[in-house]
Amino acid sequence: MKTGNINVQTENIFPIIKKFLYSDHEIFLRELVSNAVDASQKLKFFASNGEFTGEMGDLQVEVILDEAAKTLTIKDNGIGMTAEEIDKYINQIAFSGAEEFVQKYEGKEGAENIIGHFGLGFYSAFMVADKVQIKTLARYEGAQAVQWESNGDPSYTITEIDKADRGTEIVLHISEESKEFLEKNRIQGILDKYCKFLPIPVIFGTETKYKDDPSGEKDENDKVKQVSYEVPNQVNNPVPAWTKKPADLTDEDYGTFYRELYPMSFDQPLFHIHLNVDYPFNLTGILYFPKIKENVEVQRNKINLYSNQVFITDSVEEIVPEFLTLLHGVIDSPDIPLNVSRSYLQSDGNVKKISTHITKKVADKLREMFNKDREDFESKYEDLRIFIEYGTLSDEKFADKAKAFSMVKSTDDKYYTIEEFKEKVKDLQTDKDGKTVFLYTNNKDEQYSFVQAAKDRGYEVLELDGPLVSHWVSNIESKFENVSFARVDADTLDKLIAKGDEMPSKLSKEDEEALKPVFEGVVDKDKFKVQFESMSETDAPVVLTQPEFIRRMMEQQKYGGAGFMG
Ligand code: ADP
Ligand code: MG
């Protein structure tokens, strides 16, 4: 037997690690399972480069709960450790074996699939256990199995043990205050959350299945009786869709993966984008475009962030621009620093590049869809519109690209790009200043007589509504030369009409003078204009119009900054 002290170089940080390493104690399981996965991946790597020539067997990680003994064990058949390796990798806190491995084998295929980075993960075990044992047999021929044991005080012991099978078992003696981690459902829940797509099979207990009774005996309903049998309960899908090549996946596969990600969701996404970058940073993933709901907040922040298939978080606000948080799916990048503060993330160079890349991909995909199948794109446009408007308003680069596929819909349900519509209406609808006026309504019923009057004059009227419209039209005006928007009930309409073309008032001067104060008494004089000249025969004798800029200002105040504009 050898005894010694865990080597903490600067000060005794052990109690701090125990309590505060991660604010979420459940993380210990993610750390230990991902160490076990690393140990398996390393074995695969050594087998592929000839450093390991033994029998590899089926690599898997097993999580074993023993309620009676109050232990939780994480078992793998990976590389294992010798006593010397334990000394090096375990007894020296913050000396990361994973980091060392990746550096040593950098550039070799397979070496980058290692999860660990910080050399602290193992010690998170002490957040939930008051005693931890490592029983391990290294991969070398004739290796001696050893057991390391510590109750985190911080002394440890190492003893030689008998252990026939290669690999490591981490035995956690769960402390009284952490006994929630002795509940099967709790553990299953944590595994579902963090381990669902780990690259090595993770087994937790068994799962009951049913099959026909082999004797063929029938029940009272004349159906063959069912007998139950147990199979290993595999927690994860080791080869999730995002790790495959897009060419190897069908639309159905993408649909199936969406349901794997969101088993509770009944919606089908509109389309997807498969991300795959390896230079200058690593990024894979699949983003789905949901049908945007009325209440956007319910579908926000559904993107799951992974690092080498380990779940990290589902709050990606700091990693992607706000308008992209409406998307669903998975981003996997080992290049996103994980255990750092959120505010640091925003300033990180890699994170910025990743964010820019995703924005570009999304815009490119939309343009590709627009170019490839215009009809299909138009059929989806109502669902895409808020997203495109939002992106246009919040991201300059996206806005630039969106110029090509941003569309407006006419009141007779036809879609036009901005340029197309300008071309279509410019003869009749260009004002004295040379601006082509895009007339629109945001409520066909309420503004019915205005729409009618405009149409009677041969004008085209667009249908635009939603919380972002007034911001969006201002933005489009700034991006397209000589384009201006006006709601049909704005006073702009008369500016389009050549002098002398107005219809005369239908009222006498006396009636006008009597009525004017009556109307002005009930509406805000500064915001509305009482008008007796009409534009067509069918117009009402009195019309209230509102200067476009006043209405827009009011609307923008109402919606400005309300979460949408950040
Ligand atoms: P990191 O994973 O960041 O390197 P950890 O504290 O999680 O840090 O683990 C420290 C080191 O201990 C690992 O790098 C590895 O060398 C070793 N180790 C931990 N768990 C295992 C295991 N199950 N099998 C083999 N080695 C392990
Ligand atoms: Mg680790």
C-alpha cells in the first residue's frame, strides 16, 4: 500500500472544488461519463495507430445504481490507468490528461474527439460523494490493477487489487445530502439531458420489452399472450444525424432527428440547414426552421449546444445573434469555451466567428430556396416573414443578403421582391420627389374604404402587418433607392394625385365648417387630419387621415425595444 497527499500546488482549493466547482451538482455525472467516453475513444485511437494491439471488444459505458449500498458506479472498458498514471492524472489537480493527449497527438485523426479540457472534471465527484474509489486495469499487457480511494480530505490511498477486465470503474459513495442521486429517475433524467448523443453506447440498467409468448398461448381476447423480457437500456444514440454527411441523409432522417431532439413537439419544421465547418474553427450541427408562432417566446432558445456530442447548454443567446434564437436544433463545437462566464463568451473571437458563420449560412439557405423554387418559398413566406424582418433589423450582414429575397404581398395574394414591386408600380405610383410609393394596409377590414379608393385609382396595395412592420419599412426605405412606404390611410395618398385631379368635396362650405370642429373634438388634432376632398366617387364625404411619419413614430415607440429590437 502506498499513501500520500493529493498535490494541490497553490493553496488548498479542495473544499472549494467540492462545493463550488459547478453550481449545478448534477454535472458530476456528465463529467464522469465523458471521462469514460474519452477513455474509450483513446483506446480506439491507440488501436488505430498500432499502440494498442489487444482485443478491443465492444466499447461501452455502464452506469450502475446500487441503492442498498448507496453507490453509483461509472464503468468503462477503455484505456484504464496504471498506478503511475493515477499519480499523474488524478493526484495532480488541474493537470489535464485530456489536454495533454490532444496536444501530443494533435492533427492525428481521432485525437480531437476527446472531451476533457480542464483537469477538474473528475473531482466534481466529491460534490455528491463522501468517498470515491477508482478501480482500474490499464491496457498494457500484464498490467497490475489498482484501486485509488479518497474521502476528499485530501488524503488518498492506492492499493493493488484483483480486476480481470480492462478499464475503469468509478465508485461514488453518495453522501447523505446528495441522496437524490440514488434515485433511478433522477439519474435517467440527467443521462437523458447530457448523454443522449455521446459517441459510445451508455447503458443504464435494463428496459422491459414484450414479445409473443413462445408457447403461442392465447388470452381471453384470443390474442397471443405477451411475455416480458429485459434488454440493456441504452441511453444514447451514438451517431446522431448532425455527425453524418448531409449526402447520406434523407428529408425523413432530418424529420426523425427533429423528433429525437424534441420528443414533446408535434410541429414539423419548415426546412433545415446542415452546418459543417472545420476551418478556421470546428462546427457541426443542424438548424431547423420552425413555423414561427404568434407567441415567439415559446419557441425561442431551443438550440442545444454540444461539445463533442456532450450536451452543454440550451441557452445559446451569447453564441448566436438574437434573431437566430428563433431557430431550433443542435450546434456542436469543441471550439466554444465552456466553463467561462457568459459575458466572456460574447467577446471571444471564436464565438464571434461562429455567430457570423451561422448568420451567413442561414441567409444563404434562404436565398438558395428562393432561387431554386420560388413557388415553394412563397408558400412558406408567411412563416418566414417575422424571422426575415427581425434579421433585417438586427443584423446588417443579414439585411444585405435579405434584400434579394425579402418580399411583399399584394392584397390579391401575389408576392413580389422589393425591386419587382417597384418596377410594377413605378409608373402610376411615383410621387413628385421621384419616390415610388408602396401603399400598404395592415388591416384590410378597418382600412377597407381606403384600400378600395386606392384600387379605384389603379394603385396596388400591399398587405403588411405584424409587430415589426413599421421598423422594417423604414429599414427597407433606407436600403432601396427611391422607395417609400405609406399606409393607405396616410395623407400621402393625395400627394400621388396630380393637382386638379381630386374629387370635389361632397359637402357645402357651411357643412364643412360645421363638421370640422366636431371631428377635431373627438380625435387628436395633432395626429389626424380631417379631410373633405375625396379621391373617388365611392369615398365617404369626410375622411380622417394620418401623416405616415406620425403613425410610424407612435408605433415604433410602442414596439421599440420590447425585446424584439434588443
Ligand atoms: P480532463 O478530463 O479535463 O482531463 P478530469 O479531471 O475529468 O480532467 O480527468 C483527469 C484525467 O484522469 C483524465 O484526463 C484522464 O487521463 C484520467 N481519467 C479520468 N477518468 C478516467 C477513466 N474513466 N479512464 C481512464 N482515465 C481516466
Ligand atoms: Mg474530464
